[in-house]
Amino acid sequence: MDLSLFHDAHRLGWQAAQLASPNPPVGAVIEDPAGAVVGRGYTQRPGGAHAEVMALQQAGDRARGGRAIVTLEPCNHTGRTGPCAEALIRAGIRRVDFLFADPNPVAEGGAATLRAAGVEVIGSYLPHPTGRSVQLPAWTEMYSVEPWLISMAEQRPHVALKIASTVDGRVAAVDKTSQWITGEEARIAAHRDRTRRDAILVGTGTIAADNPRLTARDGNGEPFAEELQPLRVVMGTSEVPADARVFSAPGEGLHLQTRDVHEVLDELWKRDVRTLLVEGGSRVAAAFVSAGVVDEVQYYAAPAVLGAGVASIRNSDDSLGQTIGDIRRFVPRELEVFGSDVRWTMTAPQRTP
């Protein structure tokens, strides 16, 4: 089938990233019987409309006899909102296409409910991620619901590791200066990406060296709305000053006094964090890679060479890189250009069942 409407739906889903958490960031498109798009929607804040309901509200009576294209199987449970499967049935939708089955045992079963009501259902176009990234047959751009699916499969936050370095892998000079390796356009893109994440994490060393705000800001350096700010997390046993900017910026700051990656992920999962962006430093990056929990890498490469300085991943316990067999490979997904810099998105290979 033509997957162009799935492109549309999953890009709508990106608008729900962070906004919908801990619910999945779903996108939906409604066609009328003639095949014209009459409704679009994406999941709102918990308690608000789901993607299908938002799209149906926009479509109105034009949805009757039409088709719904959704990135995730319509839910089948009543929580703060009613079941999306029932809403589609009441609207007179004749066919529903979805990309992924819902792995949540509380919400699954929407496809069966739709079929029982006589709705044609074409579902699960793509394999469910078995703990790692989906292998995509049609296009490589990240699916908006993919991090949430991996989070549900692993029962921990989806982990994206961000690296911004020179082509020789340096994130700072010998004297620890690092502003700026990448250009303004790449930095703006990185800030937009922060708005898609539930939480952003650095180590205590980064706080001591840079005193970052860790906020998501626009091209003028102004913070985005508070609801778009990720939870700011500091990891490590060293003391963090009470007046550190990470605690005073808009949104919430949190210091987890541990070096154990799994303890951090367990605590964040309990706090309903489903997507985590790890921004450094280099030892923290190494800890997450060594723990085998990095699901995505966002690598910003500047066309520049330092020749010496701080490596992007600095292993301090011999758990990485002792032999070529230690190499950790990722799957290329998307390459984008921002000014003179490039961003290479890659994901962990799918686990063999």
C-alpha cells in the first residue's frame, strides 16, 4: 500500500513526543470515503484527547465510511479517556490501518474490538521491537512511537545518547574549553530535540565544568514553554551546588546520587520518564554504552579537527575497547545537514529473539 499517509501520521506523532508521556505519542489521519484527508490528530496531554479522537473531531461527519491511519493500534481501555476503538466505531469508520500492535496489556485489543464491529483492520505492518530498534522496510526516519515501544519492551526509559564532536572525536580541547564545536544551526536542532524528550541527563563533572542550564531554548536563546522542558537530571555522587543553573531554570531539576546506570533508569521509570537524552560527559556516555542500554545515538559532527583533547566517550574501567571484539555497532537511520555540520541518527541493532 501507499505509505505516504503513515509518514503524515508519524510526523503528527512527533508533536506529541514528551507532551503525551507516559502515554504513547500517536499520530492519526482520517480519510473520507473518496480518499481525501479530512482529519489529523496527535495524542494530547494525559487526560486529553487521543490522536484518533482529535482527528475524528476535526473530520466530523466526513469520517463516516472513511479510513483511519494510525501509528499504533487503537487503544481498547477506559482510563481518563474512553477507548479509541469505540470512538472509531461510533464515527462509522469502515477501515483502520495501523503500524504497530499495542504492547501494553492494559490497552491492547483494539483491533479485535474493531473487527468484531465489522470494521476492516489492516495492522502490524512492522514487527514489534523485541527490546531494540525496529528494522524499517520503507523509510529510515525515526518513527515517533518507536522510543515508547522500546521503552515498554525494556520496562525502562528509551535512551538516546547525544554526541557533538570534531571529526577526530573530540568534545573539548585539552584546557576543557568546548563552546562551540558545532555551529548555531546544529545547536538549534539539538534544542528542538530536547523538547521531544521526557528527561535530559548529565554527570556531576559536566555540572562542575560547564554549569549548564539543560533547558530547551529557541534560536534567540529564550526557553521554550515550561511544558516543553525536559526533566533535568544530574547523575553522580559528587556534590552539586544548590545554586547550580540546572536547578534554577524553568522546569524541574533532579540529582540522583549514584553512578549506577540501572539505578538511574529504574528511578526515572518510576517517575514516568519514557525517553531519556544523555548529553554527557564522556565518562557518563561510556557508562551507558558499557551497560548496553543505548537505544539511539544522535551524533553531531563538525567538519573540524582538534588533534587532542577530551574524547567523546572516555572509558575508565576497561569495560570497553580492550579488543576489536568489544566494538558496539549501530544501524544508520538518518543523516541531516545543519549549516556546516551533520547529524547522524543511528539505533541499536535489533536483538535476536
